[in-house]
Amino acid sequence: PLSIRMTGCPNGCGRPYLAEIGLVGRSLGKYDLHLGGDHFGERLNQIYKEQLGEDEILSELDSLFLIYAKERQENEYFGDFIFNQILTK
């Protein structure tokens, strides 16, 4: 399972800041990609990249999913992996 939240509202109306993957609309077709929240909504995610279009978002996530699939620990959630292996290094 993976928690994903997306909103067009920068005020957090869809609670994207609590998800493992959060997308926050910035302008027409552009989103900020937030990563690293925990699966249970107890840790806020962090901004990873700003002002990405759909193709850029998909490319970033494809790359991260590949790393996650190869390097994760057994039963490790995506948000925990990203937080520990990508965001804190």
C-alpha cells in the first residue's frame, strides 16, 4: 500500500503534506512533489522538487520506485524508505 494525496490548493485542502507522496498544484499543469511522509500520516513529507509537469513527475516517481524496489527492507513503507535513504542524505 502507498498513500498518495493530490490537491490544487496550496493551503493543504487535500492534506497532501501527510502522504508518502503529495502533489500540490502551483500553476496550470505544474505541481510541487512532496515525499517522505509516513504511511500512517504521523510524519509530514518534505518538498522534493518544485514546479514539475506530468511527465517530469512520472519520470521522478519511476526512478524512485525502481530504487525502492531494489533497496528497500522487508515490510518497509515507501515513505520511510524515501525519508531515510533519499531525504536525509
